[in-house]
Amino acid sequence: MYFICFSNILKIFRIPVLICTVVLCSSWGFFAHRQINNHAVFSLPKGMIRFYKSNIDFVTAHAVDPDKRRYVDTMEAPRHFLDVDRYGINPFDHIPEKWKAAVAKYSENTLKKNGIVPWQIEKSYYALVKAFQARDSLRILRLSADIGHYIADAHVPLHTTENYNGQLTNQVGIHGLWESRLPELFADQYDYIVGKVKYIKDPLREAWKIIRHTFHYKDSVLMIEANLSKQFPADKKCSFSKRKGKLVRNYSRAYCRAYHAALNGMVERQMRASILAVASFWYSAWVDAGQPNLANFSSGVASDQERKHAEKEEQCYKKGRIIGREEEH
Ligand SMILES: [Zn+2]
């Protein structure tokens, strides 16, 4: 991991904002990521729920760590997405599901350029199984928070396309609109009772299943906004709001409401699917580890080294600039 604080190096060139852009630097938005990890806890079965409930603040707060790492770790960015459409027509017929076979076919560089989220989910999963086996509660919680993030990202349609921020179709800003602005405005109306967890036999296959399903929403996400944008009065599309004490131009509430309605429950469906998938992955890792008794596991207490590391990440995140794609993944 490389720590690079850009704050002293870069004075970010600011381009006048002529379009509505949601000023965010996260995937699903920090709000939605926290909601997803938080609600996943309540889908866990007996034997797990007590431990996770007593650490719910941790898994909720750390749901956004992978996005914060994108400010300090050069390796982090590709873990959050997969540009499926870079692999041609019928892309899922071409991309080998297994990492080694995919590397052999496309090279590691190409895969990283196009995003690696399904393989990251697999990697985090087996690390979580090991953490359960080692009865390392802090690691269990960290990895649970991390995998929750990556699984949630895999449910965002704009994380599966090279047109991730509508930049190829004159829809710049749509990424933050879909995954941040809409959940922030409407998530309190969603139903978060998502049902019982299921055991996942093959985590990699399941990750691919999620990606395939997410990708099939991609055209609707873009087309519905494009159509709405044409019909909606141009002077009502944006409004100003305060964010971190600054006035920012953003999509207006009326525009968000119209887009949200036209999506016909898609954001809620994807949030609910994320919650259930996160809980199911946590549960399956615990099962694969032999269902260790979590009753006497302590809450996570960070070592000095880990605390320093986390503080450094936080500082770089606060001052820094994202490494890799700006704000969209
Ligand atoms: Zn992310």
C-alpha cells in the first residue's frame, strides 16, 4: 500500500460547473453504504446476530473504508467496479469467471483497468473465512465491513459500465444522482426487511450472478434519465444546496423525485438485494469456518499500529484527492 497525500502537491483545478453534478467521492454514497451494512446485521441468524449487533456501529462506520482507501492506496480503485461492456457483445460469454483464467486471457493490467469487483468479493470472502477460523474479531469486523462495501458496489448498475458517469452520453453526474442523491432523499421510505440469509456455495459464482443481474439494469438507468432530461423543464432540473458549508449545484428535488419514480423501485430493489447478499456472504463465511462460537468473541480493539494506519488513511482522505477515476467509482 502506498500512502500519497496529494493535498500539498495538488491544487485541484476547478472547472466551472455548468451541469448538475453531485459532489461526492464514493460509491453508493457513504449514506447508502452505511445503511446496507447496518441493515445486513438484522438478517443474520442466531449464533451470529448478537456479535454483529454488539459491533453494529463498527460495521456501519467502516462500510465506507474501501472508498476512503481510494485516496491513499493506488491498488484500491479497480476493486469497486467492472466495466462489463468493455468485453464486447455478450460480454459474459467472454470473461472467464476465474481470476487465473481471466488473467491468462486478458492480462492483469487489462483486468485492473476494467475493474475487478467480482474477484475482490471472492478474495475478501476467503479472508473473512480465515478471520473466523482464527477467531480474530477485529479482522472479522474489518473484513465484514469491506466485503459489505464491495458487494454493495456490485449492485450499482453504473459500476458495471464504461459509461459510469454518463460521460459518453452527455449525462455527466448521473452516477452520483442514482447512487447517492436518490438514496439520501428516499431511502427512509424503503422496506429493509429483506428476509432470511441463504448459504452461498460458490462465492465467486454468486458474485458473477450479482454482476450479471446489475448489468442488465444499466441501459434503463441511462435511458430513463436521458428521456426525463428531455421532457423536464431545463430551469427546474437543478437547484443549489449546502454541502459541508459550501453551496453546490445539484439535481433538484423535483427532478430526483421524477427520476426515482420513473426507475420504478429500482434503487430500493438494489439496496434490498445488497443487504441480503451482504448478510448471506457473512453467514456463509461463518459456516465455511465451521461456525465458531461468537459468544465469547470480544469487540474489536484496534492495535496501536492499526490505529495509526487508520488515522493516516483518514487524514489523507480528508485532505486528499482520489487516485484513479474521479468520484465515479
Ligand atoms: Zn466503492
